[in-house]
Amino acid sequence: MSSIDPIPLPKAELHLHIEGTLEPEMVFDLAERNGIALPYSGVADLRARYRFDDLQSFLDLYYACMDVLRTRADFADLTEAYLRKATAQGVRHVEMFFDPQAHTSRGVPIDDVIDGLLEGFRRAQHDHDLTGGLILCFLRDSPVEDALATLHSVKHRRADLIGVGLDSAEAGYPPELFTEVYAQARSLGLRRVAHAGEEGPAAYITQALDLLQVERIDHGIRCLEDTELVERLRVSRIPLTVCPLSNLRLGGVPTLADHPIRRMIDEGLLVTVHSDDPAYFGGYIADNYTAVVAESGVRSDQLVQLARNSILASFASDKRKADLLNELERRVSASP
């Protein structure tokens, strides 16, 4: 099999921040809707600022643009717009991150955020064979007490959530800080993932596994610094949700040719590929698939394994996984 088109491959997107899908055009549209004056001369000026030196420089703009999200309708429209792009690139199951603290701190009720996101999801499901839901992420660079308060505030909505995650600035904010938060989330029956090993060291991955009892590691590219950890991840089949274009744009790797994804695959790790914050990082999920083939040494035929891994790594039901895996095999068998 010499060449695989990544777009039609059925796949799951498991590392996607919905706020990171805010394209400059939508920033201006929502600002006009909500009467917000932006400090940018226009779409071109804002898009030109989507260039970053590191994670913090990205987060500064990310949170500034997020201010245009004010109402349920805003969150619904944002979600529907992302899902329209994602389904066109073969996404059939989405476990979508959102950052409630970044909204409630601005006075947006958490129920409005959740209701809007779910409404956008329902609209997309009307037109597409799509499953998935929401993963509530805690901001690790905010006080732990805020994370606990956020968790308590959604107890009445736990049936509307898949699980919890941990994101934002990683360096200096080890997973161990959130041990109690994750213990309480586990008691509520919520699934658990966490960003680890992006900026932070391999030890943060180990902490996330041991102390937070996560079921997936988001990013995890620095796991290769610890051979014992690599063996543990391989044997335990812990999924790693890797975001190549994000790593490139934020300086995690100097070029995609230097990205560790090929070595991670060769090590037998359960690697998956996702888009993270695609509006800011230059590509949605199929763009990431294409980029790792073009520049990272991943073989075209290995894209099938990446798509298969994404389905296996999801929290979808066993039946949904089986259906998507069967569809993937049919698609591959029908390829020339």
C-alpha cells in the first residue's frame, strides 16, 4: 500500500480544545454580535498574530480571543463550525476539551457553556454519523481550589460529561497538585486524562499515571526520556494523544523532521494524532496526518494504524468502536 489519503479514514479526535478552533473570522463575527471592541485592525492583523514563541505566548492570545464567547449561542456556533470541518476530514467520534474556568471567571455561567457546546454537538449529529461528548479541563496554572470548585459546580451535569482533563501552562504545575481533584472526579464516575510531557518532563507523565490515575496521556512526547516509562506505556497500552503541528508551532520541536512520533510508533506505543488548537496551529486533524507523512518519517500506510489507534484509545462504547474499526477496514480494503 504505497499511498493513503488520510481524509476519508474514519478516525476519532481525542485532543481538541474547542476554544482553540476560534478562527479569526469567527472572533470578529462574535465580537460584533456581542458588542465587543477588538484591539486588532482586522482579520488579517489578528491572523498575523497567530505566531508563537512558546506555550505561554500562545495562551496569552488564546485567552484574549476567547473573550468573545459570551452566550450559549456563541458556544453552539463555535462547536458546530468545528464539527463541520472535522467531519469533512473523516472524524466520526470526538471527545472535545473545554475550559470552563476561562469562561466562569468572565461571568459566563457554566451551564450556558455546557448547554451551548451540547447544542452545537446535536446540530452536527443531525447531519453526520458522529458520536462523542465533552471533557472538562482544569487550568493547571490556576489555584487547585478553583479546580475543586469547578468540579463541584458540575456535579449536577456529570451525565453530560465524559470526563475531566488538565491543561494550560504545564511547566511548574505538576500533576501531583491535582491528586484530590482527580480522586473526586473518579468518585463521580468521570473518565480521566491529563496533559503531561509536553513542556514538562517525563516525570509528569508518571505522576499523572500514578497519582491522577489517568487513562490517557495528552501529548506525552517527552516519555522517550525515560526508558522504564516507555516500557510501562507500551505494556499497559496507555494511549498518547500527540499533536505534531502544535508541537512545532509552540517550539516543542524545531522541525517536524525532529518530531519523536516516528520513534514512538517504532517503540510500539499506542500513539494517536490530533489537532489540539487547529485555528492557531495551522491545521485540522487530516492536516496533521498529512504533515507527519511529509516531514516526520511516518509511512503513508502507518496512517491506517494511527486512525485505528484513535478509535481504540477513545471512550466510545465497545459497539461503536467495533463499528468504526469495521468501517476503517472496509475503507482500506476498497483503496486502490
